[in-house]
Amino acid sequence: MAISVTSDRKSKLKIHLLFWILYYILEVYLDFYWSRYQFPDFIWQLRLQNTLILELGYLLIKIPLAYSLLYVYEKIHFTKVIQCIFYILIVILAVLGHRVFTHYIIYPYIYGVIETLDSKQPSGFINGLVAFNSFMDLIFMVGLVFGVEITRQKNMLKEQISQLKSEKLDQELTMLKAQINPHFLFNTLNNIYGMALKKADETPDAILQLSKIMRYNIYEAAEKNISIEKDLENIKDYIQIQKIRHHHLSVHLQENIDNPAQEISPLILIQFVENAFKHGISESLGDSYITIDIELKDGILTYRIENSKEEIPHQHSTKIGLKNIRRQLELLYPKHKLTVNDKSDRYMVQLKIDFNDTFSL
């Protein structure tokens, strides 16, 4: 879900409040340090008290200045020239306010002296040097505020983009699984339908196996990840259904799993087995074979399938299963390695996934 307006406002309030607290502390420190030389006869407690008061007064000028400029920057959608005019007018007013507070309040009422340029000559309310000093003090603060706010907005935008990408991946994976499940069911029902037409004694067993598989598809496959042990159990159930129909089929499954609890996205491995039956064994006229070798060692999965095939290609294959599984692998395991070797008499697939170098949605 995208970041809400309320959440954005709370984030902005917290960050800006923290900024002004830290900025106030910094200014108090700098002004207190400077006052040692400007007012050497004042005791440090009095200098600290004066510094705390005057910096609070400056905030009454600096905070409206900062947010007025931010408002023009974010909300005023005029031409650049008009925006610049607004900026100049706001800064001029702020400099005048800064000078009024410094010249007429800080020095006579807080320090109890007349403002001077060099501790001898009175500075007057406005001249080039004191106006420049006020301007630089204000611009330094404005630069900090803009830097904080622009950085905050960029980080918020990155977070929103990250959430949108995650939502898009979830939606796309859901769509892919929705395509795969009916595809799998359609092919398996076709197999059982063929057995029923022949009144095969194994038909009830095949229906029971299908029921078990569909329970897996409905409940287990709805999760983002399942244990590889459960995924393998589903593959074995699928093979049992196919072996009932293909009497001349030799299936050899070899597994070497060092961590049965290792999680994997469901409906990935089964698709390659289904492909071996649909586009290999089902087209073979004689004895045929499927060899499946799955190994999981130290978080690295190596999955190999080889099946026999006839030289005549399948003319009506949409290959939707393989196409979808390629896309799902790209989304979930972008650094996977999938090798397909299609020869005239056999079809080989090898998949390698390093679970130590993947991310989860």
C-alpha cells in the first residue's frame, strides 16, 4: 500500500522538529562561543542565558522565512521569474526583521549596549556589512532546511517506489500462478479422462492422487513460500498419476536434500516435470524415460530433468507453462541459471538457484 498523506505529514513533522532542535543547539553553541570575545566582562552564566534568549528570538524570524520559501518552492506554480521575485521579497523582509531584532532588541535590551561594527563605531540600523551578515545567517539556515526537506522527500519517494514495485511483483506473481494452476489441472484431467474412456482399473487411484494434488494447489501453493520437502511430495504425487497412464514409462527420481525445510516458491519445480510428460513422454510411441535429479546443498539448489522424445515436434503446444515459469523465476530469483538443451531424441533442463543470494517479496 502506498504511503498515506497522514504518514507523510507525521514523518515531515518529526524530521523538521528534530532539525530545529539541533539547529537551535548549534546556534546557541556558536553564539555562546562568540560572546566570549564580544563581551569578555560578562560571566558565562549570563552569556549563556542571553544566548538562549536571543536564539529563540531569531527562530521567530527564521522559521517563517524557511517555510515561506518552501511554500513558494512547492506550491507557487508561476514562471521562474515570478518565483524569483517572491524569493527576493521574502528574503528582504526577513533581513529587515533580522536587523530590527538585532539592533533594537538584542543589543540594547539583552546585552545592554549599543551595536557596533568594531566595538567602537556604532553600526546603525542598516548598512552593507550588517545587512550582509544578516543575509548570510539567514541563507545558511535556509540552505540547511531545504537540504533536509529535499532529502526527506527523495527518501519518501524511494520508499513509495519500492512499495509500488513490491505490489507490482505480488500482483504479477498472483497472475502467473492463476495461469499455471488451471493449465496444470486441465492437463491432468485430460489424462484421467483418457483412462476413464478405457475403463482403466487405476482410474479411482488417479482421482485420489489428483485430489491430493489439488489440495496442495489450493492451500499450499497459495503461500509465497513452502518447504522444498512439501514441493517434492507434490511432484511425487504427480508422477504417480502419470505412471498409472504411461505403463511403458521409466521414471527415476534421485534426491539429495541437506535441508528439507528450505523454502521455495511453490509451482516452480513441478512445471518442468509436467513439461517432460506433456511434450516428451506423451508423444513417444515406445518405451520412454524421465530422469529427475534434485540436489540441495548449502543453500544451492541444482535441479536436472531429462526425458526421451520423438523427433516429430508437438505442433499444438502453447508452452504457456514454461513461459510463465521463466517469468516467475526472473521475478523471484533474478540470479538463477536455467539451461535448456533440446535435442532430437531427448530434452534436458537444468535449473540452479542460490537461496543465499535471493530476496523475498
